[in-house]
Amino acid sequence: MAELKSAEVPLLFGLKESKTLGMEQTTMPEQSKEQGPPVERIAYTTEEAAAKAGVCRDTIYRAIARGKLRATKSLRHKRILRSELERWLLGEPIAARRKAA
């Protein structure tokens, strides 16, 4: 196996080398400037839900504790579905859950 010179390593991984004021600097390749529309999240953390709703985080936790806002637990973190947050903001009641037969 041929040995690689240190100058060749960045080029293997698609990195560009640039010289600035006599110092070598390796930079990542530029990403395409064409980006699609932002993807809307389907679930938020309590902090993100509070920011979206324009309320403090404690308000979100109180609504969850009072049963007015449903949250799911994902590992150690609570997640609030976007549809659930929208329902809570509109003041609609929680729909009754169907019982499994």
C-alpha cells in the first residue's frame, strides 16, 4: 500500500486546501446553495413548543400536568406533536381516545 503524504489526505476526502497569510488551512467543500423549502417538524421539545406558542416553558409543563396538552416521552425527553400544539393553541378539547377491542 502506498503511503499518503499529508498534503494528499484532505484532497482524498473532498476537502480544499487554502493558504492564508502563510498558514495552511483545510476547509470543507462548499455545499450547494440550492436548498429546498424548510422542513416543518412534526414534533417539538417543550422548549421549542414554548417558543412556537409564544409562552414560557413552565406554561407548557403546566398544561401537560393539567391534562390540557398531550406529550409523548421519547427516551428521556418529552415531545409534543405539532397537531397537538395547534389544537391546544386553538383551545379545542382533547379528543377521547378509542379503547382497543
